[in-house]
Amino acid sequence: PRLANQIAAGEVVERPANIVKELVENALDAGATRIEIDAEQGGVKLLRIRDDGHGIEHDDLPLALSRHATSKIITLDDLEAVASLGFRGEALASISSVTRLTLTSRAQHAEEAWSVHAEGRDMAASVTPAAHPVGTTLEVRDLFFNTPARRKFLRTEKTEFSHLEETVKRLALSRYDVAFSLRHNGRVIHQLRSAERTIDREKRVASLLNKDFIDSAVHIDAEAVGLQLQGWVGLPTFSRSQADMQYFFVNGRVVRDKLVVHAIKQAYRDVLYHGRHPAFVLYLWLDPKLVDVNVHPTKHEVRFRDGRLVHDFLFRTLHKALGDVRP
Ligand code: ADP
Ligand code: MG
């Protein structure tokens, strides 16, 4: 039953941000090192996501748009320790059913690129030749053009774009090894080179989030009891509204979790005598068997096998790090 729920939940295309998440995750799954995202009118009029991944073979192109056609094999065992981000095989089918979609790709070692087009449920019968380097471009136009009732739930261009940008931020914060660019209505919003060294990662965080945050942040790099924590926590000297600057990744995936926030706030309170709006960008790494991050594909929930262990590790690590730099 859990597997069925996960598959059903994959249906959800509510707004451009959801589409960007699915398409960027596909690009990452394909081993892309560079991902370019173009949006027009908040992503409602146009989304174009281009990657330099391994591409799709000619014969597989129409298949990629059909429901439950995943090249990422599913077994319940795989779900226990899911390595690739996509495992439902229906993002492209869902997206193509509510947009005008063009998928263009050139597979590694292939001589030519090919393209398929779909408008709503209608898919063009033919795969046509195209010009494209190795990799894939998904072009998605006119979201909900065929479902006016759903179009009504879209917000203003500004709001849709801010959701989209937030999604891109999370993805860019989860893969420093990949170069990202984001353009809106032709304007460059983010341009991020791949970042190996800590200093380059800090530049990415500064440019995505806030320079003051990273300038005053405490760098975390700790390991104990099989758990690893890396990243940055802000000091209270960074006083701008920080309520929304809370990014926590478990094995590379962003999560929202009460236990995590509780442990962090408690460390702040203990060391600095208040726990108001801590700002953090933190990465927790642990054995995938000790965590279930696929409770729901869009809600970012997480379930630790041993919540107490994780809580204590986070609390102790941050307590020490903050204590070391306490003014
Ligand atoms: P899933 O990612 O769950 O397998 P999707 O509907 O997102 O399902 O994608 C369907 C299939 O299309 C993928 O399994 C993959 O084989 C192929 N695909 C989609 N996007 C890309 C891409 N950017 N690069 C290479 N292959 C892709
Ligand atoms: Mg996918």
C-alpha cells in the first residue's frame, strides 16, 4: 500500500515549481554536470530545462513520456535504499498531460539528436530529427492550457517564480558538483559554477541565500556514531529575518522535520540563551537503511529509525560548535 501511495502522489503537478523539481531531478539522475533553467512568466508560459547528461536513445524517446515507464527499476528493496531521485516513472507523463511538451535529446555516442512532442494527452506519432549536443532539453509551454479549472489556482507571476526559485535553491544547495543557471524572462537570476572547495561552496550559499549569513556563520564538520554533519549555522549577529533560511538535507535530500528543528533550537537556547529563528544550511549523512526519506515525494518528510540518536548527535554537535565561538 505504501508503494501505491507513493506512485499516486507522483500525480501532483500543481505549479511550475513542481515541474522544475521533477525535470532537474531527471537531469541529475542522468549524470548532468550542468543544468540550465529558463522560465517565462513564472514558468507558466515556458520552462526550458537543458542538461548535459547521458541523454535518451531514439527508440526510448516516446517511451519516456508514457506512464510508469521508468528506466530506473523499482523493487521494494530499491525503495529501502533509493539512490536515484526518480523511481515512479510518471513525472513526464503527468507533465505532458497538462502542457505542450517537447523532449529533445541526444544519447551518448549517438550520431544525431531526436525530438518528440506532446500536447495534453495527444502525442505526435513521430520522432523527428533535431539539433542538440549530448544531453537533454525539456521544453514545457502553457501549463494547464487544457485544464482551465486548474489554471485558476495558479498565483501571480511573482509568486509562482518565487516558488520556482526556492525549488532551484534547494536543488543547487544539494549538488555543489553541478553547475546551475536560472533565468527568468531572459534575465539571469542565478549563475552557479560547480563548487568543490569549501570556499567555493560558501560562495554558492552566499549568492543563493545571503552573504551576511555565510560571513557570520559557524562552519560545521563533525562525525560520530555513524552520523556525519556538515554545513553552516548562523550566529545571532546575522539578524535579518531568518525564519525561512532553514535548509536541512538528509543524504542529499531536503527535508522538513520537527525533531531536527527541535534539536537545533535547543542547542541555540542552551548556548546563546535564546532559540529564535536559527538560520542554517546543514547536511546530515547516515546509512540509508536508518532513514526513510520517501515517505511522500513532495512533502519532504523523513522518518529516522532512531530519532533519539539523531537528535542527540545534532544537539551535541551544534552545542559544541556554538559554544566554541560564543562571544
Ligand atoms: P522517472 O524519473 O521516475 O524514471 P520520469 O517520468 O521522470 O520517470 O522520466 C521517465 C524516463 O525518461 C526516465 O526513467 C529516464 O529514462 C528518461 N529521462 C527523463 N528525463 C531525462 C533526462 N533529462 N536525461 C535522460 N533521461 C531522461
Ligand atoms: Mg523523474
